[in-house]
Amino acid sequence: MLQAVLAEPAWSGLLTGADRRGLTPLFWGHVRPYGEVKLDMGSRLHIDGTDLGGLG
């Protein structure tokens, strides 16, 4: 969604280089370059009250 907004010509003239650099943490904030991620494959996801375990 953010990529679509930034592709609009109206935004290209408004954002400076510093503005664009400020977006970098937004894109990389979820990345864990070090450490371990433990997945519990025995549990089901419950998103907005919907059980997604039956998919597939």
C-alpha cells in the first residue's frame, strides 16, 4: 500500500532524501538478522476471531 502511494506523482515532489531515508526503519523493523525464531507448528492462528488452522 505504501509503495502505491509513493508511486503517485504528487508525492514524488514532496518527499526529500531525508524523508525517504526515514522510511527505511519502517520496512526493516520486523527483520531479525540475529537470533532464533521459534515456530509452534502445533498451534493455530486466530486473526480477528477467525480460525485459520483449517486452511490448506
